[in-house]
Amino acid sequence: MAHRRYSPLDRVLGRIDDLDATNLAILARRLERERDLMETVLDTLREGVIVLSHDGSIDYANLAAQHLLGMNEAAVSGANLRKLSPDLAKVLELPVEAEALTREVEVRYPESRVLHLHLARVGASSDVERTRRVAVLSDITAERVQTEDRIETERIDSIVALAAGVAHEVGNPLNAIGIHLQLLQREAEKLGDTPAAQKVRKAAEVCQSEIKRLDGIVRDFLGAVKPTPPNLVDTDLVAVVAESMNLLKDQLQQLGVRVAVDVSEDIPLILADRNQVKQALFNVMKNALEAMDRGGDIFINFSVDDEWVILAVKDTGVGIEADKLTRVFDAYYTTKESGGGLGMLILLRILRAHGGMVDIQSTPNVGTTVTLRFPLKHRRVRTLDAPKA
């Protein structure tokens, strides 16, 4: 049995039958002050506190709990939790045999959150109508995200350390092979145009080509897992898109792909590394072209909101199935017959280094939309300055 703490008020309540009307009024005011004090204390907590009656209606919810439910006190008091938040009501069901439980839960309504929950039964289980469930809820969404980011960073750091050693060990023999192939080609030139000399030269060219491909794979891998810190300067995103389009002009014409660009408002300058942003855009455009293969449309749209400069690239390609869409940012995962599977990972790393975000929506046989979000300059400055406070 839980130990009960007594206050001076308990001594007064013990003699309540002997109190006259005046003392009863004094007692009522003291009770009201005690209640106000208790509510004030509970409202200062960061954790949400919810008291539920036996039928699931809310007897009490402090300010933090009201915030979690997305409603004010008037709407919460007496309401049935199942109507306000079915997800939360479900996780607050306490098994008959349990007096208390603690666990982490994920709810998606009224907002997607990860919560740490402590749930306990108050009152005698034999008196059902007077039994209450008390839930203490802590929003740990931010902590969960930070933990996942830290784990990813540690994983990437270990990969970088390994990759640097592997790249060094692979690079040296590749250079040596390349040098000896050049010597072999020179010797083959001395043999003239005999069939044997032509065969040697052709074999050497194939080997040189494969060496370049392997060298590119190593460089792409290192660039994906350990990108160069961006050199942030004022950058015209519209101009960078135009430059990226110019690089792909010949390929666009050959494939018969039409491009439409919509700049419906003035797009402010962003703080960005021009070359890295160009690489990110090139990866997006290249994927769009490969998804369409022959003919189609690419729609490029610029927009601005209170926090972001938004660039959306939509194609009319083959699209990506839902089960594959969740893996597009994984290293070496690709839905194409060719390609190293690093382009989207590099894109993600570049956007994150710029404080931005990337979203992908796709429908098979309809097309894919890649949305890049770059922070506005004033937001970027606040983000960078925040840790100094």
C-alpha cells in the first residue's frame, strides 16, 4: 500500500462534521487555493499529465497534455480521449492485471510524435467507477531524431575511416597499372598496324577505360560518405539551374525531352556552395532523364515560403514503386540497370550540409517529383548562431 502524506488540511477535514457555516466557507476557500496551487505546479511540468476516468473521459489534463492533444482546456475537460486522439487512447489502455507500465510509443494523431509513457492505476480496482488512470507523457521526438542522427554520423565516420584506407590501397595499384598500360601502348605503336599490335592496343584501351571507371567509383564513394564542407556564398539558384541544364542540353535534345521552367516570383539569393548545388541538381536531372529514356517532360518550379527556397523537379518517367522509394537514399541501391547507386546519397548529403531538405514523391508509370529545400539566408544565420547563445 502506498504511503500517504498528511498536511495541515487533513486535520481540518477530520473535524469537518464539527464546523459551522463560517468555518466551512473558510475551508472551501482553502481547498480552492490548494487546488489552484496543485494545478499551477502541474502546469509548470514539461511532461503531459492526463487523468482518465473508468469510461475513458478526461478528468484532468495539464497544459503540456493539452498541447500534446492540440486542444485547449475547455475542449479537453470531460471529453472522451478516443474522440480527441484514437492513437493515444489505444496506448493508454491498461491491462486488467497490471497496476502500472512504462514504455515508448509512437502516435500519429493529432500529430506524429514519439512519446515516453508512464501509466498507472489510482484507486481500488474493486471500485471501478472511482478508479482512475494517470498517464505521464514525455515528448521525446527530438531526442529520438538526435539519437538516430548521432548513430548515422558514427556509422558514416567508421565507413569514412575504412574507405580512406581502402581508397589508398586501391589507388596505388590502379596508378601503377595505368602507367604500365601506357608503356604497353607505346610499345604496341612500334609494332605498326599488324593484327597483333591492334589487338594489344584495343586490350590496353579497354583496361584504361576500366581503370577510369574504378577510379570514379572510389571518388564517388568518398564524396558520398565524406563530402567537402560547403563554401557558403550568395548564390542565385535560378542561374545554377540554368547552368546545370546547359550541361545536359545535348542529352535532352537526343532523347527528345522537353523542359518547362516556372519562376513565378522573385527568388532570393541563398547561402550555398555553387559547385555542390550544381552537382546535386545534375544528379536529379540525370535521374529524371534516365527514368524517361525516350521522350517526356521535365517541369522545374521555383517557390518561396517563410523558411525555404523551394525547387521542385518533376518528370513524366516510369516512377518508383512504394517499397523501393524508401531505399533510394541507401548507398549502392539503384532501380536502374546501370549506375553506382550513389547519386541520391550524394544529393542527400549535399542538402543536409546546406541545412536543407529533400523530399521524393513518385507514382509508377506517372512520374517522380524531387523537391529540394534550401533555407532562407536569415534562417540559415539564426541556425548557425544558435549554438553560441
